[in-house]
Amino acid sequence: MCDENEDNKTAKLNFKIDPLLHEGEGHKPVKDMTRRELLGQGFILGAGTIMAPTFIAALSEKAYGQVVNCGGAIAAGDKIGFLSLDLSGGASISGNVLIGQQGGQMDALSADGYKFLGWAPGTEDQVSNELGLVFQADSGFLRGIKDKASTAALSRVNGAVVSLKSNNDTQNNTQSPIYGISKAGASGAISSLMATGTSTSGAKSQSPAQLINLEVKPIRVRSNNDLNGTVDTGKLVGDLGSASALKVLNRISNLSESKKAKLTDTQVQKDLLQCGYIKAEETIATFGSPDALDVFQDNILVGQNDSIFTMNELTGNSKLNRAATYSKAIVNGYGGAGVIEMGGYDYHNGTRSRGETRDFEAGQTMGAAIEYAHRMGKPLIVYVSSDGSVRSDGEIDNSADGRGKGVWRGDSGSNSAAFMLAYNPGGRPAMTAIGNQLGYYIAEGVAATAANLVGNSPTNLAYWAILNFMALNGDVGNFITEFPENPFGSTSAQLTPYINFQPLA
């Protein structure tokens, strides 16, 4: 069985990128290097790290790296923040979120079907529609969500669940939509994409090959420390303060060409100087200091009686520190989309207690993000998927954490599922005629794989998530143009059966 690795400790990194200054054997002198060569050698920082130069380094004869896009201000995109939870190992999504037969969520399965899905005997009709999407009343996901999110926040949520078959506990499920979400317009002040892992997708489940664009590969953010490390406003701010630093930068960036020539001896270096100061000025104006990203400086997250987290939770629990970090980053638009891989969801160890604990933790991450979006008055999408699922034989775990539910005996990709929740500050999101469920289970509790093009294809699940992201943003009309290779079709009529959400009002 797979378990967590980094989830068992809080990452404490001092993230600092220094310019690479060298003219050693085998390398061109800096003055002879093109901008592309400077990027390759690290003189110009890549996507995901915003850096303002120190006063002395900026005036030196060496090129100093910046994210160079002189015309563009540092600003979040205009798309809804997208947070993806990859529950690594095969979580029981259908043991939490109700999946019914062809009639929808409330079209009941057989008693054997619910037993296979691990429901407690006699609880088939004990459900909750507090989030619009129907959950099992004692769902670990739901309990975790409600632990962090208020009733007011949940009244502005709706969701959709998808039934499908996927491979168990493997990286071979190409179901991550993250690159497609970026292509659909998700962008952030720091990076389009952030993730906890180092894989191409930033998590265990990979992205369809045709969607991958390594130019926007997710930057790695595992904790509050990592998020703080993505911005360095330099020694200039520390020495002078933000207001004075901006004045200095403004004066230097407006130097005459003759004075700039004294500082640089190539056009490349002059361009870097000009662009570097523009980006430095934007960085300081936007963030002031890395503390602007610090969750411990955010009273909504921690520090007040009504904060979402206690101080002990954020200092002593790496999962909750990460939940706070991604809530702040994605809701505020520092990252356009974020991926959190949560390990330990291959929990078929002959108990129910372990699975319930893991599900509760995932729910807390969902709930914290929803509540933070609610208090900030901003919309948010939370997408949850896993690689496969688990099955029960009906034996009951009556321990306190087992909660009288069926123990998990083994993997079972035939009853996989994924779901998406959307928070709208203006009120509960509206669904299309498709409703809250795409596809269905047969009575025995396994996916009807021929129900639609997603039922037997994790790759197509990724496109479903992208399509509904665009639908919520009111941008579904561009889906075919942006994704001509999509599996659903080339007409709006062919897309309609896969759109669960109406645009947010």
C-alpha cells in the first residue's frame, strides 16, 4: 500500500535564487550571450519566481535576471481560481458522494451495491444536499468540509460528480486537466500553475500528452515557506522601504539613454536593465515584501477567534499549512490553478478508520478553500479525482473512527469517480439540464462504462473538467477552437451532454 511521504513533515525551505555570474571555460562571456542563452543559463529567471534586484546588483555591469515581459503588469487573470486535489492511491469518492443509476444521484442502487461501496447498512437514504451536490450524510469528505466552511459558504456551492472506470493506484491515468486549465486562460500574478509534486503534472495522475506545455509547468509549492519564496523584492526594499524603493526604481528606469549606456555595454544588457526595473517596480508595488504572501499575516486564515485555522494547526500540521497556502494563493490569484497531491488514499487495509481519517483531511482542505473564497468574496472551483477506488465486502468496522461502515478490502477501479465543486459569492451556481451527475452506476455499484465518452476514459475526464471550467467562466464557446482535438465533438450540440454547470452569474 502507498502512504504519504512529504505529508508527514512540514516543509521549511528558505527559497532563494541568486543570479549565475560566470565566464568560465566552455561558456560565452555574458556580454556575447543572447536573451535565450541568458534564460538557459539562469540569468533571466523562468516563470514562477518574481524577483526585484538589489540596488548594487542592478547598477553593476553584469546582466541581472528578471522575468522579462516589459509590457505586462503583475496581475492575476480574470478566470475563476481552480484548485485540484489528486487523492493518490484510489480514494473511495463514491463512498462519499452519492452516485445513482440513470435517473441521477437519487436513483438508488441495490443493497449489495451500497455494501460494495462501503456504506453503513441501512443508511442508503441518509444523505445531505447542503452543497447542492448530494453527499452521504456521514461522509468523511463532508464532515471535513463542514469543519472549515460555514453554512453561509456552503449555501453558495454546487457540484457535479462523474462516474467512470480508471486504473488503480498508478500514474497511468492521464486524467489531470491542469495544462488544459492553463490553456483555457487560468493565469496568476506569480505563476499560471502551482503544485505540490515534481512530476510533469505536479501530482500522481498525469496530463494527456496533447495538453502538456512545459513552458507553464507548475512551480512547486508545498507550504507557506515555499509560497513566500516565490517572491524576492530584494535588499533595496529592506534598506529603503517600499515607498522609497519605488522612487529610486522610477528614477533609474527613466535614465537617459546616454546614462544607461554607462551602466551597460550591449543592447541585451540595456534591455534587461530597463525590463528588470519595470518588473521590479511592479513586484514591489504588488507585494511590497514576501510577507504579502504569508498565511500567518492573514487574519482570515489565522490569528483571530474566527479565523479558519488555529495557530497550532498551521504550525503543527503540514496538511493544514498546505491547505491555507493554496487557499491564499489560488483565491487571490497568485496562481491561476493549483494541484495538491494528497497521499495515503490506497487505504484498503482491512479497516474503515484509516480511510475515514484520510477522507476527513481531504474535506478540510476543500472546506478551507471554500470558506476563504467566501470571506474574500471571490469565486472558486475545487476539483477532486483519484486513481482508481476501493471496494468493501460488507464487514463492519465499529471502532470510533470506523463509524460502523464497511471495511476496505482491496482496489476496485470499476467504481471510480471524480467531482467538481463551484463556489459563487452571488449565490448557488446553477446547473444545466444534465444536473449534478454525469454517467451512472448500475445497481451493483460499478460504473456503466458505455454511458458516455468519459465512462471508460480518464483522459476524457480531463477534458470534461476543462469544458466545465470554461462553462463556469462563460467561455464554453471557445472550447472547440482551443481544444480541436477534444473527444466530444466539433459542434455545440455534441458538447452539451457533457456540460453540467451554467456560467456563474
